[in-house]
Amino acid sequence: MKTFKSINPFDRSVFAEHPLMSDHQLDQALQLSAQAFSAWRKSSYEERSQLLSNLAEVLRAGKEGYALTIAMEMGKVLQEARNEVEKCAIACEFYALKGEALLKDEVIVSDAKKSLVTFQPIGAVFAIMPWNFPFWQVIRFAAPSIMAGNVVLLKHAPNVSQCSKEIASAFLQAGAMHGLLQSLIVDINVTEKIIGHDIVQGVTLTGSEMAGSSVAALAGKYIRKSVLELGGSDPLIVLEDADLEKAASVAMQSRMQNAGQSCIASKRFIVLESVKEAFQEQLILVADKIQQGNQLHPETTMGPMARADLAKKLEQQQKASRKQHAEVLFGGKREGNNYQPTLLTNVAPGMPAFDEEMFGPIASIIGAKNESEAIQLANTNRYGLGASVWTADIKRGQRIAKEINAGSVFINALVKSDPRLPFGGIKKSGYGRELSGYGMKEFTNVKTIYIDQ
């Protein structure tokens, strides 16, 4: 019988195995999902709110255990894992408190006696989720979807199968009915079967561009609404009037957290030539303080990369960029899954360090002659997820933000997701939105009701 293995990325030891579901078990899960939806769609907002409030309590009560599972399966340090669980609890509380108001009917003035738009659930949302934020990525879509009256089928990344099981268990502990959220331990070969099932009316994926393209094609084949959050190569623009010390500190926090394995991390540091050398000096000071190693040790501030193949790919991208005259300013060495925090300078278009998503702890430093060239370089990329601008002139920053092709732009701040704000990308970074009222309504039937005299 085929199994998925939970492997500690630091020493590659196997600590759990997860047998894949049989065809019969999958059929039962799909049937249970349909049964759960028929009941949950009729639940009151009060019931849904109470469930999410309970879930927030369960997550906080079990924070240490959940954090340990996250750290063991994908390698982030324990404090980052604790922060991830807490963020999940905050999101649950947000939708418990605000969900009903976000879904309230909207009265529209028309030639009718009364016309309104109402937002109703559609069925099961099938979610294909990544390993880099194994709890947050799930809660980010699941909390608003469930508050809207939908049910969830979760296909998590194979290397975080234990996280997937514990999330499903947390929902049951919070009082969820059986079938409301199910963890499907299945391989990619059954993806089409799941998407094609009548209960599935929405598909959401966070992952690679290739995975997104494949899933979008299946969603199109079966006429399923889909939301894709794919890769990113986010620019961080540093202008001549920026606070260089703060900009460097936040830039490195963005780039190196989670061992650089974040879609919305600032990956391309585009710096005006007049302050490039000074900015690089600040980056080195921050990089030198990072302690890379065993994610379970309290002194470690950056753990290993999640898988060996990812670390090897990153090393290949670095070597290819160096052949095209990029220079290693700091770090650059790999040992197994353990990758030093690395700064590459003199990066330019045409290099992997500029053109591709570098999914690991490497920051690419690019010089720009002026503001106009900085904006051009920021937009010269296939991705469009997030971006940040650093300047003392807020009006200037806002003007530049509107010129950058991205789903979100932060000025003098760390790019992050927030339940109150819509999150998603454009171009090869995907489509649709998660979070906020915009994300909550992605998987609803936006229904017009027209009442005549």
C-alpha cells in the first residue's frame, strides 16, 4: 500500500506514515460531503460563528502541539509555527465576528419595487493546499468558506499529511459535524475524479504555476469556479530617501522567514544606485545575525528548507545566475536541506535570480538608475503577487504603488496577508481573491432577487 511520509527536513528522519485512501473510502468521503452540505447550508449565522469561535479556542489550546507538528513536517522554527497557529485563530475570530455582516443582502436601486443581491453557499470547495504554511493556508480559505455555508474537501501537500489530519481533528473538537471539513489523503491521480463530482462546486489551489495551470484546466472542463494563488517574485523598491536600516531589516525578515519559502516574500530588492552600497551593508548586518540550523532548537532563527529537491533546485538557480555574472555578497552554501541565508548582487533580467521564483533564502539585489527604471524593473516579471515601496514621501509611495502590477503593494511595511484585506495576484501569480469580504464571496452564489409590483 502506498503511503505518504512525514519527514523531518533537518535530518530527514521519517516520523510518521500515512496510507492513501482507497477508491471506496474516497467515494464515502464525497458522499459524506454531500450529506454535510445539505445540513450545513441551512445552518444559521449564529451556528457558523460559534463553530469558528470554538475553533479559535481549540487552536490556541493546542498551539504547542500543532506548532511542533508544523516544525517537524516542513521545517520552520517553532516560534514561526506558533505564530502561524495564532494567525489562524485570529482569522477564525474575524469571520466569526464579521462574517454575517460581510454576507448581508445588498439592496440595489432599480426599476423593481425591490431588488437585492444575496450571497448563498454553493457546495463543497475542493482545496489543494501547499506545505509552506500548512495550517494558515487551509484556515485562510476554509474559515470564510464555511462561514458562507459551504463544506470543505482538503487535499494537502503529501509532506504535511499529519498537519492535514490535525486540522480536520481540530474542526471536530470544535463541534463541526462530520463531513464539514475532510482531510483526503490522496494522490494527484484522483484530482479529476474529485473535481468532477457533483458536490464539488469550487476549487481553490495555492501552489506552483504548473499545478495551477493543470487544476484550472480541470476546473474549466467541469465548469467549476476556481481561485488560484500561485508563485511570486515580489519586488521591494528602495528609493534614495528611504530609512535604509528599517528597510533592510524588514526586507530580510520578509525574505528569510520560513527559510525563504513564502510566495509573498520580497525576493527582488530593487535599489537606487545612489544608496545601493549603503543598503547592502545594512543587509549584511542583518544576515550575519541569522542562526540557520535545527528548527527545534530555541537558538535557531531559520530552519532547513522543506525538501531536498527544493534546496537542490535553488542551488542550481544560484549557480546559473552566477554564470551570468551575479555575485554572492553573503552566504551561498548548501548542506542537505540546510541553506545559508544568501545575498546575490548585480542581478539583472535574464538571470534565474531575476526571472524565476527563488523559493528559498536567497535575496536578489538589483540596481536602478532612477525611480522610473525601478518601476520598470519591478514590472518586468511574469508574476504579480505583492510588492513594497520604501520612501519618506508617502504621496510618492502611493503614486508608485498604483504603477506596480501586483495584487497588493505595501508602503514602508512588510507585505503580509490580513483577514480584513483581499489577498491574491495577477499575471502568472493567479486570479481570484482570498480573505476579506471579496474573498468570502468568491465561493458563493451571487444571486439577484427582483420583486415587481
